[in-house]
Amino acid sequence: MAILRVRDLSTTFDIGSQVVTAVDKISFDVEKGKTLGIVGESGSGKSVTSLSIMRLLPVPMGQSTGQIFFEDTDILSLPVEDMLKIRGYKISMIFQEPMTALNPVHTIGQQLMETCHLHFPKMTKEQTFKKSVKMLEKVGIPAPEKRINEFPHQLSGGMRQRVVIAIALSCEPDILIADEPTTALDVTIQAQILDLMKELQKKNGMSIVFITHDLGVVAEMCDDVAVMYAGRVVEQAKVEELFAKPRHPYTHALLESIPRFEFERKSKLQTIEGMVPALADLPEGCRFGPRSTFEHKEESYKVRPPMKEISEGHFVEWCECCQKGLEKKLSEVSL
Ligand SMILES: Nc1ncnc2c1ncn2[C@@H]1O[C@H](COP(=O)(O)OP(=O)(O)OP(=O)(O)O)[C@@H](O)[C@H]1O
Ligand SMILES: [Mg+2]
């Protein structure tokens, strides 16, 4: 069952000289108790998507249209005061940049305990303190009973991110949106935090939207994956299916760029040439065409390729030129 259904979500920014579209009519579901990974390179619209769900876009420049159903409520059309009852309670977010999420003039303990108190008002002060210390311990903060009295600036970047994660998780939200939550952390701490998220998911049936560049983490954490390219979802499937049978050339290129141990050391790591096109000059039609080496007809840049369900739950933005090129490339490889 889907707990969050995003339908035709578009987000634009008025940058003065023009209005740019950062997210262009995307749709996806987040299943209850499951993890949806959102992958795609820098600038593809992952953070804008999560800020749109949280309704935290800068006003008045950022505007979203479409629908975002949390259970049966379209949160995009909710009055601000009703959104306050959802944000931080039902849906909570770990931001890419931890410092923006912490208040510099309060100790981390005050911030953590305040969150705990808001969510669990029946707890005594002592219980709240204990829960906060335990949370800090769980995210790998050493000497938490001491550290709890420190201010954000006294902590390293990695520590701050762990505090932010502790705050977001202590709300025990129905949906956690984690935007590159562990990129700044070293691998052991990263593993610990991923385990903690999984533990809470198991305990509370929490759903997670996990945004990352790291396909290894996707394989480990996610049930479903949405691949974004230039503001659109170009492919979506169950994680095993996407890794085994990618059908969009961009997904293909992404998977090819993962280093593999079984390859000879000499073999070169594939990289995807070129860059995501600038928002100001995105075609309405196929956006990956200019980046791919595949021949594209003029027409394919004019009309948006439809989403095609190629097998149950596996959706691909279907550009005939991309598909023809990919097929040709694959047949050459297998020769
Ligand atoms: N406040 C804003 N005003 C104007 N454009 C913006 C704003 N915020 C984001 N954008 C643009 O929207 C596009 C998508 O940005 P977004 O931050 O969602 O990318 P991302 O996929 O999260 O990238 P990264 O992996 O680097 O975090 C980018 O081109 C970005 O420049
Ligand atoms: Mg981002």
C-alpha cells in the first residue's frame, strides 16, 4: 500500500529574468514500510523534490503544482497551519546540509529534548533526557551524556549530521526523507546509521525516501528506485529489477559507472560524458538524447516521451531513439 503518492509534481523557480522548471511532472509512490531510493546526478532535482514534499521551498520564488497525497490528503493543497501538523510529525526530513537544520544558540540536548517533548508530551523530563542520550548513542556520538550539553559549533560536520539524524528519527515519523544523509560520514558510521534507519523501519513500519548518489547504498537499503534525469523520473522499478534489467540508457550508464571488483584492475571505470543540461534550455522531448551517443530525430526533442510500463511496476520513459540506440549498443557488446 502506498503511503505517499506523488502525481504530476512540477516545481518552478522564478529567478527574475525567467521561470525555470526544476522538477517536471514527476509521479511516484512510496510504499508503507518500504524504502524508495531516488538517484540521479547533481542538479537532477532530487532535493527540490524532497523540499516540495515538505513544502519548504523558498517563497515566493518556488512554486509546486500537481498532487502529493499523504495517505488520502493532498498535502500540496493543505493550509499552512495543517501542514505544520504533518511536517516533523508524520513526515520528517534529514537535510543535505546539517548546519541549516540546527539552531546555533541552543545545545544539541535542548534541541533533541524539545523534539522529544513535542512528540511524546507525556514523558517526564528525565525520560526525555534518557531517550535523547540513547538516540545520540545510537547514531554513534561518543560520550553522549557529555556531548548533549554542547552547541552545534563545538561538533564536527559529521557529528552534527548525526545529531540531525537523531532529531529526525526521534520524531518516529511515518515517512523519513533522507537527502544524502550519510555522504559526509565515514563508512563505519554510515553503516551504523543505515542500520538504525532499518531498525526503526522494522519497529515502526516507517517509510523512507532515500536520496543518494551511491548505488551500493541503494542496493543495500532500497526496495524501489526512481532514477531522475534533468527534472524527470526516467525509470522506476523494484531494486533487483532495476539493477538486473535497466532499460533507460541513463540508468544503463549509471550502472556501468560502478566500479566492480571482478573486473581486471586495468579496466577503466566508465564515466558518463557531458553534463545535465541547464534548466534554461531543456527540451520538452527526450532530455537524455543530447547526452547519449545515440542518433535522435528532431521530432524526439519536441514531444515528451511517454512513461511505459514494460513489466509489472517497471516504468521507463520511452524514447524510441534512445531505445533503438541502446538495443544496438547491447547487441554490439554481446557480439
Ligand atoms: N532556490 C532555487 N532557485 C533557483 N533554482 C534552484 C533553486 N534550488 C534549486 N534550483 C535548481 O534546481 C535544479 C535541481 O536542484 P536540486 O538541488 O534538486 O538538485 P539535486 O538533484 O539535489 O543535486 P545534488 O545531487 O547536487 O544535491 C538545479 O538546476 C538547481 O540549480
Ligand atoms: Mg540535492
